[in-house]
Amino acid sequence: MQKLLVLGDQDDAYTMGNLQRGGKNTAASDHAWAMTRALAADAARVGWSRAAFLQVMLDGPYKAGQHARTLHHRRGYDKAAAWLQRAWDGAQQYIRSIDPISTRQDFHAALAAFRSRIECTPWKGVAGKTDLRNLIARMEICSQAGSWDHTVSERDLAERMGCSRTTAHNSNQRLLQAKMLRQLDNGSPTDGARWMLISRLPSSTSHHWSTPKGPEAGGAMSGPGVRQQDTGADLDSRTAGRLMHLDAFAHHGLGGSGLAILAALAERDGQSLTELRASASISRPTAYRQLGKLKELGLIHHDGELYQLSPTALEGIGTPTQHCSHPVNSWTETAERLGTAGAEERRCRHHEAQRVHWRREQVRLAERRKASQQSPLPHPAVAQPQYLRADGRVIDPTTGEVIAGLCIASDGQWIWDDEAFERGE
């Protein structure tokens, strides 16, 4: 909030403003209204008075108050004060309508509500399943940190998600665009970037939101976007978080759709194909393909119209069935059968090599900066003490021989004396 107040919305985090304020709606005014509401809410939380808020926005030199000061200049103080008063009243009403997070227990309760909404949101397509992995990994990090703010690098995030760094980066960009994630800084040479996970919906709202596909293949947007009817999406995110980094769930293995099927059955075992398609948010061809793989591995079995997990399926141990005579004994064997064994090890090795290279580059750049900050070399025209003998004669510091004709002027710089050179002095 301090950065927003002093520097303005540099990251365009408040570009989608509130349009229910009356008057003429323009992009600039909506943006300013959203920033002012956010600042008013934070000011009310920390105990500011309305008069103090108005004084800071109208009299301070801060960029966030530029719109209010422009309104003051064009339409007078009363109009600007009334505009800020509406923002202040709306912020106070918003604060009273939500549950405050004042302790660590309050945060974990809010995180549990956020996890429930994520589990009941349909994440369709390859991009949607990747974004689901991203949010699950970040929820685990936030749970350990005890705050929505958390620190993680793209490489560490990719290892937790079980994907490449490029895939994790693209997922971050989609979540940033969907306003479910905010980047607070770019990190440092030794620490990862700081992020904020955003719970966009209050706990009283519906869990049933959709992630419609955009013009790009795989979906151009992830996260809650359009309100729709109950889709039946429901899965166990903790099971997905425990399995998603394994080689068996790499892109060419079971992938995100296979992971979603297991997580959906872990949440509610014994589902028909129609129910499983809805709970895992997958298409019919994907469901048939992944269910066939899982049955051949002995991880699920088909009982009439219902698909059920094997007793030890979540540990990677299959059970002999009519579709599988040689079930797998571990997730490692599953990855070997699917041809994705060693993917996690290669990924970690590649990332570690990049980290070593990065640390070496930081050391080299630090030495270069240190050298540039050292005192500059003296000008060649200035005489140096090592060239002077006790009697004032100029000598060669290497051989000790007197240099005839070379003298020192009154300003301390070299001067050549032709007469002294001819005399050999």
C-alpha cells in the first residue's frame, strides 16, 4: 500500500475498477477509483481518520492522489472531498463485510476457504491443469509462511509443480492476468521473487466458477472468470500436491489429467464416467485415454459403471485385475513403464547447473562493480612520488637512472626542458 500510495499503480494491478459509482466511466477514472478504494481500505484498517485520509490524498505529493487533486483543481474542494468520502465509506463497508485476518489461525481458516474454492473450480485444458498445480504449490508455501505473501523462485516453483521453468513462467503470467496472483518484487541475487496470492472472492460467494478457453490453444486464461451453473468440479488438492512432482505425472506420462482423475477419486471414490469428467474437468476422449492407462497399471478398477481406486493406488501400488495382470509396485515403476523415468532428476540437475552459473555471474558482476568504484588512476601528466629522488632529480623507478631533461613544474605536472637535456641534467 505504501508503494501504491507513493509511486502509483506501476504494475496495473487495479486496472479493473468499480463501475458502480455513478457519473461518466472512463478507463482513467475507473483506475483511479480502484486505487483510492484500496488505499482507503488499508488506511481504515490501520486506524486512520477520514480527515487524515483526505489530507494525504489532497495535500500530499503522492501519485495515487493525482486524480483527487485534479478533481480539486477543476471542480473545487467540495467535489473532490465528496469523491474521497464515497471511497472512504465504501471501504469501511467492505471491511465490515469481511472476516478480518488478525492471527495466524484466521489466515489458515481463510486459506482453507480459498483451497475449497480452488478444488471446486473447473480447471480445463492443459493450461488449466498447470495453473491448478501452480496454485496448489503456492498454497503449500503460504501455509508454511502463514501469510498470503510468499517468496519463491521460478525454478523452485517448477520443481514443486513437476514441470519446466518455462511452463511455470507462462502459468505465472496467466494467473497475473487473471488477478489471482500479484508480483511484489523481482527478488535479489540470493532470494526469489516475492508474490501475493489473491483470494478474489469472499467466503460467502459461490464456488462454481469457470475458466473459459480463449483464442489460444489450451486456453488463454485460468482462474475464476465467468459465473456459471454448478459444474460438479471437486478434487482433493492435498493428494494432487503430494503427487504432482513425481515423474509418473510428467507431461508425456499421466500428466495433469491423470493427476486430476486420481485427485477426484481421492475426494470421492466410486464415480461414473460422466461424474468423473465433471469432477476432474476433463473431456471424454481424455477420460477414456487416461482411465485406460490407469487400469493397465492396476491403479483403478472398473466395477459396473463406477471407477474406483485400488486400495494402495495413492502410494503407487496397483492391484491385479482383469485389465492388469502385472500391476506396478511404485511410482518409479509407473514412470518407467510410461517412459518418463528420470525427468525430475534431470530437471533438478539442470536447474542446479543454472543456479551455479547464476552465482558465478553474480560474483563476477560484483567484482566488476567493485573495481569500477575504486579511485581512478591519476592523470599521466601528474608527477608520481616514485619518479622523484631525494635531491629532486627525476629518475626511472625501475633502473634508478636519472632522466635528463625531464622536470616537474610548479603545478606538479611533468615538463620537458630542452636546455637541461642538452647539458645532460
